[in-house]
Amino acid sequence: MGRPKKFSREDIVTAALDLASREGPTGVTIAALARAAGAPTGSIYHRFSSREQILGELWLDTVEAFQSEFVSRTEDAGSVTDLADVAAGVVTWAREHRKEAKLLAVHHRRDFVPGAWPEALVQRASALEPALASTLRSAQKRVLCRAAKDGLARLRFALITAPLAALSSFPDLPRGLEDVVRDAALGVLEPRRGVSGRTRA
């Protein structure tokens, strides 16, 4: 008789991603996950202490993967046009990561972990926002007017809020969505410049 199959953390989180992208976080129950992964519940609890930990790790894996690419592209941006390309890149990322993008566009982290984060994940969760905020502050100082009081708000809206709203509004990701998001970012980051690039009188 062969050895029982061993189910890795990645096997279980991938099955959770499939379930969550189809049915939302509430659809990720231990029983449903066991069926989707083809794993006994004992194997799941061997890797994770609770359903909350599974959902928390799924959310963190998704956000960390997105944020890693986003931060790298933003740190390389040297102009407003580069930053607009970062915004458009959110759509490109979504085309390449359909399931993950659906989670980010449709759900909030409280949908995955409505209460306190599992202790094992607190440090990971708490590191996300400071890293993102640091990247945006650096981009503001490097590219936008240092004195602009609303610079950070404009950056966050142009590079994150608006692109994610576009993903939510157009889940089929139609052709040209990158251009729409890019133009919107230019309009927010350089409000006196038209989409054509001409400065308004």
C-alpha cells in the first residue's frame, strides 16, 4: 500500500483561493476546503490551527504578492507618466492573476478575518500598511510637488483606489481598460493637464 498523500500549505491555500474566488470567503469552510483539495480535514488542521488562519493567510498571500509588484514599480517611477503606468499596471496584474484580483477588487480584509487576526499572522498583517505608506510618501517627494498637501491622497486614489474600482466595475477586464486607468491617474496627479497632454488655460 502506498503512502498517504501529503498536502502542503500551498495545496490548501490554492484550494481556498479557488473556493473564495467562486463563492466568496464565506464559502471557504473546512468541509468545502477538504472536498476541493481532496484532503482529509486532519491534514488541513495539521497545517492550520483554524479556518480563520486559512482565510488570513489567503488574504495576506494575495495582498503581499500584489503589493510586492506594486511597490517595486512605484519605486522605479520617476515621473507622473511613470506613476500613471503603475496605475495601469494594476489592470495588467489583474489579467495575469484573475482569481487574486477578484478577491482584492470585491472583498475587504474584514470579509476574511472579521475580528482580531490570528496571533501567528499579526506581524505580517501589521507590516502591510506601513510599507505601502512609505512607498507612496517616497513617490510624492520624488515625483510630485513636495508642498502639495493632498499629494498622498492623490497618489493613493490614482494608483490604488481608482484601479481597484475599475476592476470591480469591469470584472471582465475589457480591452483598453489600462488606458482608461492610465488617463484617470494622469487627471488626478496632474489635474491641470488634459488627457491629450495639453495644459488648460
